Amino acid sequence: MLETNKTYPICPNCNKGANVRKHGKARSGLPRYFCNHCQKAFQNQYIYLAYHRQSTDTPVR
């Protein structure tokens, strides 16, 4: 029997990893993921810097 060891990232919104599934690819070709727990899509890497999640500690310009 073939074993596939798929590891999915942890959701940056709710910090859960068990409910994450693949959600296609972005325009850049990087994989997207969807969290079934918080119902949000995310990526691990971004090419365009404006798409990065911003913390609330940084002032908005």
C-alpha cells in the first residue's frame, strides 16, 4: 500500500493545522490553502509584499 505523507501548513488566522486543505494556486503559481475551521484562504509565501499580513503593531502610512 502506498503511503502519502502530506503535510499542510498551520493556518495563520486560527493556528489550526488539521482542518487545512489545498485551495488551488495563486497567479504567481504558489499554492493556496483553505482552513475549514475559520473559513479563510491563505498562502505560505507571497511575491507581492503588499499581500503580507500586517500586524496591528505597525502604524499605517
